[in-house]
Amino acid sequence: VTDFYNPNIAPIEEFNKRADEFKRFVSAISREDSGVFSGNTDISVYISEYEPEKFYEIAKGLETAKEGGERCFKCYRLRMEHAAKMAAKTGADYFTTTLSISPLKNAAKINEIGEELAAIYGVPHLPSDFKKKEGYKHSIELSSEYDLYRQNYCGCVYSRRES
């Protein structure tokens, strides 16, 4: 199961654009001939409800915080907690996030939050720093190969303002 949960993205049109790209990409890479996975891979895609009020609730009082700080850490937790709950609900072997692909995201903090959530929800967290070993470069190559939309901000109104 893969889930697209991004209550931080604004406006709704941006959320929908990214969700559509997510579905298109997962569909493309799950085909047998994609070369991304060996063999046929059945990946269930779930697009969670758009809940911007949840993001604004956790960001309250942090509207002027610098990108990469406490507001972002709360956003990581909000999104990863959703993933941990989904993993527990579906009986997944583990949960993780793609957040660490970005050179602007703090992988150590992401992994710390993941371990905290694993203890709460009883599903192991797969620690990651996907930007390592040229992971970010590879993500750009995949975006080009699959003609994916790439944005220049995380998605929240505060990040967009800074970009």
C-alpha cells in the first residue's frame, strides 16, 4: 500500500496535480517492463482526503518560522503519523516516507520521528535518507524519464512564500 497524504499542500489545485502525478508514476513503475522493480509488482495507491486544516492546526504559531525548522518537523510528524496508522491498519511490515529524498529535509529528524511512531503504533519504521548515494540525482533522472511534474517548494503556503 502506498498512500498520498499531504495536508500541507496548498492550494487544492496543487494538491490534485501532485496526487495525479503520484498515481501516474506508481502505475508506470509497477508495470513489469518499467525496470524499476523486478517482476510484476502490485502496488495499491491510496489518495487520502485533503485536510489542510490539520496542517494549519499544527503550524499555528509557527507561520514565520524558517523553512527546515520546528514547523517542518511538526509537518513531518503529522504526515508520518498518518503513514504509521495506515501501516498498522493494513498490517504492513513497516512504514517509511519519501520525505528524505529532498536535500532540504532533515533525514535524522525524519528517522527520529519514525522510530517514535513505530513504538506507538507497533509497526517498524524503515529508516532512510533517500538523498544519499545520489538518490536525489536519481529522482531527477526518474522525473525526466517519466516526464513528471516537479515543484520548487514543499507545498505549504509558507514554503511557497519563501521560494
